[in-house]
Amino acid sequence: MNVPVDEVQFLAILVKRMYAKKTMETGVFPSYSLLATALALPDDGKIIAIHPDKEAYETGLPYMREAGVEHKIDFINSDDIQEAKWAPLISFSWTIRRRKDYIKYHEILLPLVKVGGVTAYDNTLWFDLVSLSKGDDMPVKYRPERLAVRELNEFLAKDARIETCLLSIRDGLTLCSRLTVV
């Protein structure tokens, strides 16, 4: 249950090239991508990290301390992304949990991302199951996730406030660049 190395390296380079100083991560288990983002930020950069399980965050904490990046992270122990509404404008947002809530998260996050900033969503190909014309031929437990990801992809494709790019890195990564003031 970890973000793949190639995906994390890609996002770290993106954060560096954006000269991001303020970012947000929704879902941090087990903190590998959080560490990579913290390493990509300048010394005065900040990450708002939201996750309901503090133990998941603490799994990676020794590595963040060893890397000297713990001071860059503001951890919020919560299951409610609404906790982020106070956040200053951010350059980059990374969402890696609760696919069924991705559209809701998008509507909350978009006003927090500055124009030209990027919001990234993980697992947007959902084991390539989103490409199936029907979900009847897959295990029942995957059907709600598949439907949620399909709805997200359709929603993002029609959202005129953003420009999107769906990358086939591992299980799918969608990047949304904010175009307009919300």
C-alpha cells in the first residue's frame, strides 16, 4: 500500500519545477509521498497533510526527521478535508485516498489552489477497470470504486476551470491545472 517510486519521483520533479512553496496532501499512508514532497520543497516550504490515522503519518516520521524535513509538515489528524478550508493558496495538491469522495475533494481543493497550480489525483485508471464498458464482469467489491473513478474522470474532462492530463503511470495519475479564478 505505497505510492510507486516512479510516480513519487515524477511528482517531486513537478513540485520542484513549479517552485512550489505551499502544498497539500490528502491521505498520507504510509508517508512516502509526503517525504518526497517535503524533500522537493525549499527549506521554507510547507505541506498541509490530512489523514485520519495518525499512526500512518507516524510510520514515516522517523524518515522525515532523519531527512530534516519534519518542520515543513503541518499534519492534521482528521478524516474531513473541510479542515483545509483555512489553508493559504497552495501551488500543488495531491489526493491519494477515498476515491468515492474525489469530486467533493476537487470542489473543496480547487479554490485553495492558485491559478496555474496543480491538483493531482491517484488511481484514476483503477486497475484499468474504468475502461470496461460495463462493470458486471468484475468482483462486486470493485464496482463502487470503478464507478467513482469513472465519474471523476468524466467530471474533470468537462470542468472548464481546469486543464487535465491523465497519465498512465501505474494505476493512473490525473493532473489538473487551474485555469481560472473560482
